[in-house]
Amino acid sequence: MSLITLTSPCSSRSYPSADAARRWQGRLLTGAGLALLPWLGYLAATLPAREAVAWVALDAAEAVCLLTAGTRLVRADPRHRAPAAAAALLLVADACADVALAAPGQELAGALAMALAAELPLAALCGTLAARTAARLSG
């Protein structure tokens, strides 16, 4: 690595450090988890009781996993991997359920947009974070 740094035509400051990337990713996960909290209240208030229980429980589990993984990642705690893996699984399940249960038309378009723009990219990030080794975390 030092040879690359010495011979690189770019300054080393032009590349983000692994530490900065880790903090940015942790803040992103934490922010996503916090953003789900008001959504839980909205779901609980607007859905029929039986549906609200299921959707609020799923989204609450997502929020807990995202907040746990994000705060641990910001602190460079290697224990972020298990909650990140759980968040990835829950986000994929949520996206699939949203799309499968949406009525054709605007509801389906909204479910697809949410899946493609938020849930699946966030699941991919969580899966990547869960798969990377502890040695790469500090690198």
C-alpha cells in the first residue's frame, strides 16, 4: 500500500479512507433506522389492526437491526455483522411482500419504487457489510 501511495499521481487525500467510509455507512444505516420510527406510527394509525400488527412488527425489527448495525459500525465494532445480515434479510422480505401484496396501479408502482430505490439497495449494503471480514473493517 505504501508503494502505491508513494508512486500514485494523485494525492492520498483524494481517496476516502476506510475509516471514513465505515462511518458514512454506519450513519446511513442509523439514519435509515431512525427514519423508520415515524413510519411505524403512521402504519399503526392507518392500517387495519390485524395488518398493522404484522407490518409494524416487521418494520420495527428492521429499525432495530439497522440502528444496531449502524451504531456498531460507526464505533468500528465487528459485531455489526449479525444485525446487518438480519437487516438485509428483513429488507428483502419487506420489499418482496410489498410488491407481492400491492394492488395493480399506483400502489404497485409505489411498492416497486420503494423496493428499487430504498429497500433493495439498503439490503445490498447490509449484505456487503455482513459478509466482509473483521480484518477489512479496520483496514
